[in-house]
Amino acid sequence: MSEGFFSRLFGASDNGAQQANSVASPYTGAKKPVKVVETVLRDAHQSLIATRMTTEQMMPIIPKMDEIGYYAVECWGGATFDSCLRFLNEDPWNRLRKLRDGFKKTKLQMLFRGQNILGYNHYADDVVEYFVQKSVANGIDIIRIFDCLNDIRNLETAVRAAKKEKAEAQIALSYTLGSAYTLDYWKNIAKNIEAMGADSLCIKDMAGLLTPYKAQELVSALKESVKIPIDLHSHYTSGVAAMTYLKAIEAGCDRIDTAISPFAMGTSQPATEVMVETLKGTKYDTGLDIEKLSEIAEYFQPQREEDIQSGLLNTKVLGVNINTLRYQVPGGMLSNLVSQLKAMNQESKYEEVLKEIPRVRADFGEPPLVTPSSQIVGAQAVFNVMMGERYKMIPKESKKFLKGEFGKTVKPFNPEVQKKAIGNEEPITCRPADLIAPQLPDYEAKIAQWKRQDEDVLTYALFPQVAEEFFKKREAGQTT
């Protein structure tokens, strides 16, 4: 039989061979090692065990973690601050100082919610500036700053403060889907972020919505638009994050966020060891030692098993939840909805609430769903379903959101819903923090009797009631 027969049968051709050979090989070309940010001390346990890992559980493994060669360890910020105070009877500032003492070689990273800092409301610029100053003074090297609406006006003060303190100011884009979130949108906002003075950029895919080829497209576009390094942060909730990382790396992504395997996957990040082995021997080789990483994993494995046995680590968060892609809802938000409906004996309404969330999100200007916008949209969807009438009850948080107290959304609010929520009140169109007078002097006066360290005023500013309870326990010697 002729050679042409086999070519037609198996789809081979000279042209096809040329195309195959033209694909860039991961084994050739200039070395481009990918840097790894380890999340086990912050986002991994926040995602899987509701931020309940104690400082005491962290400390013994820190010397070995410090020898790995991570670009950074994310260990503070996000929900850790609140959780330390509220549930663990720990001073979050003491945790940070202990971590700084333990990590001699490795950069420490925190997550910072822009003008919300680590709380759920906007704070005055003096509070934001002081919090950044004290975070760096106590050991933070990289501050990842994001805004739930991607309103970059809400990032300006924190970025300026981080630069002043000589910390790396990383701005995170809250990744989401919707008709407004085009490649041009992401490219333009990235350019604005670079112009603002950001040292690096993070694609913050909090819901695991970024699929592999979309990641390749997005990272390629951003690489053409900005010169600063790009970090990709995703969650395994939808089951695609490791593949997404790989395509992003091939497109030029500089850093990836991973979690050591006992606290990886599910609603957490892809496993550190898996990504290290995947890239081994390629031009993207991380250079990290799998044997040393296995020692880190061995340390955390018993804790994982204890958390499963105690119920703290619910196995439901370890699987793939396809509703993430169906409804664009972060895993943490899904689990919160389940618990809320269970508390009301309304678990049968789960699917109905999930369908209502995209409708509420559209009425609220199509914001990314991340703290605190995810909680606000989720709560409103629950009320709409439970009341049997949309917007019959509008919580104060929804009213604040629709007034513009959290900033500007990518699309306008539904005018009818906004009118129902705020009546004849004038919406806020300026940067919301411009309307907040300096707050530090007032907070200082309120905590005078409790103050033991400068940082106490910031603890009180963010969580007044929780902080006061903590201060009382501290006086009684019941805290660490």
C-alpha cells in the first residue's frame, strides 16, 4: 500500500508533523523557574478547616519549611486575624512575631482587603496606613492587596503605605466571569495597577472559575500589557486548578500558590508536591526538593486525619463541586449557604438559592464574589427565596452595598432594586474612604484601659466587640 494511504488513515502529513514540531517544548529554551508560594499556614487551612490551625501547631515545622526555598509563605491576613481572636484565644500579632522569628530565610506574605484591611467595612486612611506599617514592622514582606469590586480607588492607600514601608506591594485582581469581564477589561486594569506602583500582580481566582485555556489566554494578554511579575492563585473547588496552573505557566506566569498535600485540593489550592514534580526537568523547574517537601507533608498528615475525625475537616470540601462552575460561587460561600439553610431547616431550598445568586449578582452590578461581596449577595439571595418575594427584606449590608459604600461595580446597579434599598438617599460616587474622617484618635481613646501594645488599637478598630472580649481574657491570663 502507498505511503499516502497510511498518511490519510492515521491523519499524518508533512504539514501536521511540522505543526507538531513547532509546539514549544518545555524541555528546551531559556530556563524560567517558576516560584512557589506555600499557603498551608493561611489560605489552605482557612479553606479547609475554617482557619482553625493554631500557632502551636505551626511552629514545630517552621525550621524545615524555611529550608525548602519557597518564594514566600502566605501565613497571615485574610480570616486568620479574626479567627485568632474569636476562636483560638490568640493574639494575631504575637502569631506574626513568632512566625517571623521562625522563618529566617523565607519571605512572609499576607492577604489584605484594601480599604477593608482584614475586616468587613471600609476604614479611614489613617487606620489603613497604620495597619500596613505595623504589619511590616512585625514581619510581613509581601502584602497582597485586593478589593472585592476591583475598584482600584480602594487599593491606593494600602499600596502607597506598603511602598513607604519598603514591602512588596502585590495587587490581586479578583477574577470572575461576566459580560463586562473581557480581556480588554483585565488588560486595562492591569496597566492601571502597574501605573499605581504595584510590584507584582496576582490573578486571584477565589472560586476556581479560571479554566486552563482561558488562563493561557489571560496570562498571555497580561504579559503583553505589563512588565511586573504575575502570580496565579486558584482553588481546586471546580477540579481544574492544577491544569490551569500548567497552561498559565506555559503562557509566562511567574509564581503559583500551592498547598502542601495534606491541606491541598478540594476548596484549597493544588498540591505543592504535584506541581513541583510536574515541572521537574523542564525549563520551568521550581528547583524544590520533593524529599524535603515530603517531610513537610508527613508533619501535617496526622493533623489532617485528626481534623477529619473531629469533623473540623468536612470531607464534603475535599471533592469537586461542579456547582462552582454552574453558578460562579466560591466553595466557601457554598458551604456557608448549606449551613445557613440547615440552621433554618430549609435545606431543600439549596438549589433555588443557587439559582437566585446570579440574579442578585446581576442586580448588584455583577461584582466578583469574594469577601465581603460574596456574603452580601449570598445573604440577599437567601432572603429573596425564604421570603417568597424578591427584595421584600433587604439587610443593612445590601443597602450599604447598593448605596456605593463599598465602591464602584463594573456595571451599574439595577435602578429599581437600588431605589427600593436606599430610597431617596444620595448614592456615593466618590472613593468611599474620602467620606471617612480619621479614626485612630477615637479608637485610641476607647481602648486606653486595655492597651498593652501599639497594635491593640488596630485589633480594636477591626473587631471592637471581639477585641474587647479578647482583652478581658488576656487580663485574666487566658490567651496566648
